[in-house]
Amino acid sequence: MLSFLCSLSLSLLLFSTPKRLPTPLPLRYLPISCDLAALLRFGLGSYRPSLVVDPARRYATVEVGWGRDAVPVVAPRRIVRPAPLGRALAEQVVVSAVAALPVAAGQRLGTLVVRDGTRVVARSPLVAAEARDEPGTLAKAGWLARRTGHNLVGLLTP
């Protein structure tokens, strides 16, 4: 009977959702052995909720050309996952080097993958934080003239 209560208590602790169990029960109220409670405390104590994707952080910048400022790339929402204590998570940011104009705010420009070793902890799209319009004909002509002048000066000076 004790093993049945132990496995029932353990499954309530590990597999309950907030809908089924509104408040998590402290281990002292569950009828499980002291050794199992200590093991659970140790296992659950080695992980902490960690902000793995932060929307306030700029993960990269993407060039847009025509002399316009680069577009900062951010995550659209925050993601909190349990992360092991004492081990760093690895981030892989994949964005294109250049984006075609116009770029709208919120336009997807890349992907962020957060890993714990080989296990994927979180995956998030990366989006443009700001919009960039395509320059008009006059602005393009001005940029071309400045660029040509800069290149000519570079050729003539040793």
C-alpha cells in the first residue's frame, strides 16, 4: 500500500498541471519516503527558472543598404525555461547579413535557438525592432555621388 501511495504522490507532484492541482503541495504533505523526498529536492533544486529569450535584448543588427542605419533584431516575446545551475546555455543566432528594403517593424529576419548541450531549450523567431523605408530617387542619387567621391579619393591617395 505504501508503494502505491508513494507512486501516486510522485505522479501528482511531477505530472500535475495547474488545472488539476491549483497549488503545488510541499513535499512534507506527500506520503513519500524521506529518501525519495530528499532526492526530489536535490533534483528540482539543481534547476532554476531562467530567462532564456529576452525581448529587451538586441541579438543582432542587419544591414539594409543605401546608407541607412542597420536594423536591430530582437525576439518578439520572452521565454522562461528551467535551466541547470552551473552550466551555461548556448545561443545560436541565425540572421541574414542584408535585408531588402523596405523593412517593416516586426518582420521576421532570423531565428534564435537556445541549447543545453545538444538539447534544444527554446526556439524563437527574430524580428526587426524598427522599420526602414526605401529611399527615394534623390536620396539614392546623393548616396551614389558620396560613395563615388569616397572611392575616387581612396584611389588617388596613397
